[in-house]
Amino acid sequence: MHYIIFMKYLVFFFSLLFISCTNVTLTDRKQLIILGDTTIYPQAFKAYENFKKKNKLLKDGKDIENIKEVAENIKRAIKSYYKAIEKPDPTANFRWEVILVDDKDIKNAWCMPGGKIAVYTGMLDVTKNTNGLASVMGHEVAHAVAKHSVERASRGVLLNSGTQIIDIISGGKLSSIN
């Protein structure tokens, strides 16, 4: 009986792997995407809103205007690039937003799935100028465009599914260990 259940899960598992393999447009690297934008984006947007509530944000001034301008240039460049190579724009359903977090001690920037960008004021000391800022922001946006977070979350789902299959095969022995 366990063998039949195992085989069903195994076929499902490998079917899921097969249909979930995609290529990253820019690098042609293979990646596993099980979770779609409709699953990931709402989670990312909620986390972004919570982050904004818990941190001091700068809403006006030269720095935030500069960051917004860089973000607009990155958005235009992405659209132009995908149009030029005649491929669908992976950012077409992004809900772009940029914030500047008032924290000189943190030298970081990030972009969540769906185009939610944060730059810390500490990063501005590192980047020095618009070109440096554009380089850092472009790098972070590239992670979102390549769906690295979605890929990581998909691997987590795959790992959990594999663990459940092993637990079923072992008659629940894995669960009893945990």
C-alpha cells in the first residue's frame, strides 16, 4: 500500500519539477518556479507595508528625489530592453515603490518581489553619487526581475513536499523524530 502511495507522490513530484523549470531571460540559467506572482507578491507587499510602519522614512528632500529618479530610469531601461529583445517584460505586473529609510548605520538597499525597493541613508554614503546609487539599485532590482526570491520560496515548497513524501514512506517516522 505504501508503495502505491509513494509512486503517486513520486510521479506528482517529478511532474511538478518538470513543468516548473523555467529560464532566467538575461542569463538563460535554469530555475525552479513553483509559486507564482499571485502567491508571492501579496506576501511581499504585506511585508513591505509592515516594514514601512516600523521604520523611519524620509519622504522629501534631494536624496529621495534622486532615488526615485534612479528607479524611474531603471524601470524605463527594463521596458526598453525587453521590447528590444521582443520578450515579455517580467516587471509588467510590478507595483513599483521606493522608500528611503533613515538609518545611517545600515549600508544596504533591497528590492522585494513586485518592485518594492528600499534604500537606507547609510548606503548613500557608500554610493557617493547617482551612478553609484544606480549601480546598487540596479543590482537589487535585477534580483527581483530574475525572481530569485520566488525561486528560493519554491525550493522551500519543494523541500517541504519531499519531506512529507519521506514521512509517508517511512510510516510517519520522520514526524516522530521532529
